[in-house]
Amino acid sequence: MLFGSFPVTIDEKFRLKIPAKFRRELPEAVYVTSDDGSCAHIYPMPVWERFAQKFLEPPRMDPAKQKYQEITSYYGLVTEMDPQGRVLIPHPLREDAELAGEVMVFGRQDHLVVWNNERIRKRLKESPLTNEDRERLAQLGF
């Protein structure tokens, strides 16, 4: 399981070095994508492939499914970690999510999320956990 966060740098060739703690949990092949262009999601290929099977389930032509698949394909790239544990961030995603230089990598149990430092700080400050959020989490058993 992937937990915690680490500051990392995206190099001049737009490669993200996966923190060693996370690298031990990931296979070489990963799928880098986003569902809205605000941040990158890095899925181990087996996790993404299980998820992507849902696109094949009826109704296959559902507009929301098609839209989601278009977005994740637009931003998506199947890639492999190099021997130094780096993965390439796709061009459209790095531009829209402003992923360059210093970024934050978060573990989300079965995948990683990569945020521009300024964006994630702003998001956390502007949208703190509310009492309603806490109540909903309690209903969900957290």
C-alpha cells in the first residue's frame, strides 16, 4: 500500500523520480494519467487494467464512461520506470497540471498522485476538511 507524501523534482526531460519508498511497491510498468488535468495519477499497470475493464462492461456507450475514457486517454501514457526509478510525465498533462520542477507525490493506497506544489497548498488551504466531511467519513466507517 502506498501512503504518505514526498517532495520530488521533475527533471529537464520531464521525468519524475519516484521516491524509493514508493518504488518498492510499484511494478516497472505504470499508467500516468489524469481525470481532470489538475494533477497526475500514476497507476501500476495491473491496477489500471482492472479498472479499465469497467469500460468494457455494459452500457459501453454510456456518455459519462466515454467522456472519462477520453479524458484519461488524452492525458494518459503507458510507460516504464527507468533504472533510476523515473517515469515520463505526458506533455498535455505536465502543461495543464503545471508539473515542472518541485512537485509533491502522494500515496493513495493503490496509486500515486502528483501535484504542483503551489496548487496543492492552495487547494488544501481553500478547501479544508469540514464538519460535514467528517460526518460523511464517520458514516463511511473512518
